[in-house]
Amino acid sequence: MYLLRNHQVVPEALQHAVVTIGNFDGVHLGHQQLLTDLKKRALELNKPSGVIIFEPQPQEFFLKNTIARLCTLRQKYTLIKQQGIDFMLVLRFNSQLAQQSAEDFIASVLIKQLNISEIWIGQDFRFGHQRAGDLSLLKNQAKQYGFEVYTVPDVKINNLRVSSTQIRTLLAQGELHLAKQLLGRFYSIEGKVIKGAARGRLLSMRTANIKPPFTIVPVQGIFVVRVGWAQQEWPGVGSLGMRPVFSGQDVLLEVHIFNFAQDIYDKRITVELLHKLRDEADFESVELLQQQMQDDLAAAQHYWKQHHDEL
């Protein structure tokens, strides 16, 4: 899949595409259904398929990173690529783009840069300065420029509309399995293992530490986890949060991998959150924390034994 950025010249082979546009945060099952239909349509027309996204996401720009994000740009690229899409155009969302009218966006990006054949969007899609662009405006502009507009219905699972907002809500409530049903996979965090404060050794439980890529995460607490590295997977127990006992200032993911002794500092790993054991808590002493950690370890090991076949 080609990765294009901002106003990069688009090769002729990628022009006249069937495209969609949006945040695609999480690339959940609703997104995946859209991408499947988009790819099918592009093949029918013998046209390339493309996805247009913004980085940072508009909500992050306007609300100053107060929205918990589900995945990084790297994860989006990988997940969209898996759907067989031909290219992803990443537009930097800044004050200039925020001020651009919907009409100018259509003229400069959809027509001048991409010369699209079709665009597929959701019923409530809005774009342009002050979100003035809607389905009606897009259809009117399509008549002028000669492209087609198609809308896609919502996807529902267990009577829940599949959306990034709904998934964030479920994760915040600790409903990891229900969130998985909407995401199509367990929520995960990817990152490089960094040097910690070596407290894990002090507490008799060595950990691999990851600083999440975002300052706000959709869920915090103690979890049963699965760690992926070097095309292998290991069970474990993890803590995602502020570490109140040690007066933590930043969110940190600390993972103890069962029966694991390899050196993975500076290695990129993926940590899936499978089941929430409890919320973070403060303790009056390190000894009480150490006892709770042993209880968490036992609970996580028991969970793995009970549910190994279904994970």
C-alpha cells in the first residue's frame, strides 16, 4: 500500500480512485466493512482504492489531545493495508487545513490532487471549515466535477452502533470483550520497551515498560495481557496507569511476562489487554502493594488456565 502525505504528487496509477475519508481510529469492524465494500467496488471499476485520513485527528487538534485515541498512525497503516487498499493519503491537520472551506477541500484534494472517481462516506460525515461540508454539499459538488458519492449504513453488533466513540466508552467501563466484538480484535498498545526505575526487581516481579504513544489512554487498571514479539506470544499481567503508590506523573504500561527471561529493551512489542482484573489503587506501603501484585499475578495465571482455548 502506498503512503502519500499532504500535497505530494499522486502517481497517475493512483488517480481516478474510489476513496473514502475519515479518522479510522481503531479501524474497527465498521471501518473494515466499508473498506471491504470500497475495495470490491474499485475492482469492479478497475480503479485504485484509497483512504484519506487526518493526522492529528481533528478532535485532537481542536480539543488539545483530550480524546483517548485507539491506535497510532502506524497501526492504522498496517490495519488498512490488510484490507487490500492501494493507498493511504495522510493530511496534516493544522490551522490552515482547519480554515479551508469544504468547497476548497474538494477542489484541491479530491479533484486537483486525486481526481477521484467515487467517494464513499457515512450519512453523518462533515468536513471543511466549521464542519460546513455535508452530504448535500458533496453531492452538489460531485455534479460539477463529475464524480459519484455513495453513503454507507452503520454497522451494528449486539444492538450497538460500531463506532470509535462507542469502543472508547466500553473500554473505559472495563468491557474489554464487548469492545473486542466491535473492534474485531482486543485493544492493544504497541511501543518500544524502555528502561524503567527497576522497581519490578525490588518488588520481585520484573516488568517490560512501555510509554504509550498518547498522553490519554481509553482504559486504565490491572489486566490479563498477551504480549507479542518476534512473531511469538506470551501470557502476562500488566498495569496501565499512573502508578499512584510511586506518585507517577505520566501514563505507563508495565507488563510482567510469565516464564520469560529474554532481554527486550528497545524492542517493539504489542500488548493486548484481554481482561480487566481491577482498577489502580493506592497502598499505604510498598509491602501491601507487593502482596496485591502477587494476588494479581495469581488471578491472571488462573484466568489464562480457564480461558486459554478461547483467547
